[in-house]
Amino acid sequence: MDQQKATAYSAAALQIVDEMFDAGAIAAKGESAGVAHGIARWRSLADQARKGAKTSQGLNMTLAVAKACRLALAKRPLGGDRYYETVGYHLVGLPEVYVAKSRGNEWSAVMLMEEIANAMAEHGVEAMLRDRKLTLSREQDYAEDDFKFNPYGIVRIEA
């Protein structure tokens, strides 16, 4: 997906999921990150995205919609050997965020992942990297043709 349009495409996919429930579907799963929610959660996230698109303007709309799409389609934290990891942030045009396990527990990792994702969405990836003195890595475990591959890279936060 084009990075600038990723959130809009993901929001459209989220609305399709909601419409599929209207048509009688009883389950849905986002394959890129392997995310599954109950019907009520899918609908709640679709509603959040709709409200974000309708009630806000410009950047605020984008942030609200991107957050709903991240919650719907990305998975975190996945526990790797050294990091708590996200998967699926490419679906909203962002790099993945990996937090060193030595920094704390899963909850603190998720809170930091959300903080970083919100900063990237609001201020841009380059500004967030500069402000927090972080770097973007293109090195990842997934092959380019894997549906979990993130073409926007990974931000690794060390201890």
C-alpha cells in the first residue's frame, strides 16, 4: 500500500468487516497480523474509525482513524527473544516498534509502542526519530514477499 493512503485503505477494510457482520458474517480475522476480535470489538473499532473520520478534521481525523485501525489490525505485543514487537503497523503506514524486554513488562511495552505510534502518526516518522534519538532499521525477520513484512522498517527501542 502507498504509505500516505494506508490508513484510508485500512479504514475502508474495517468498514467492509463491519458490513460483512451486517450481512450475517459471524467472525473475522485480519490475516496480515493474525488479529481476531469478537464481533462487538470489530464493530466498536469500525465505529471509532467512522466517528474519527466524521467528527474531526485534518490531522486529528487521521490520528483518530489511524488509532482505530491500529487497534483493529495490528498486533502487540508479540514476545520475541529480545523484544516485545508489533506486527501490522504497515497497515497504517508506520514502521513496526520493537521494545527491548529488558525495559520492563508487556504492559509497559504496549504503552510505549502506542506512545511511539501516536508520535509517528502526529509528527511524522523522521521527527519522532529525531526527537527521541532513535533510528529506523530496514533489517527484519520477514521476507519482502511475506504479508507480515513492513516496507517502512522497524524502530527498535533498547534498554
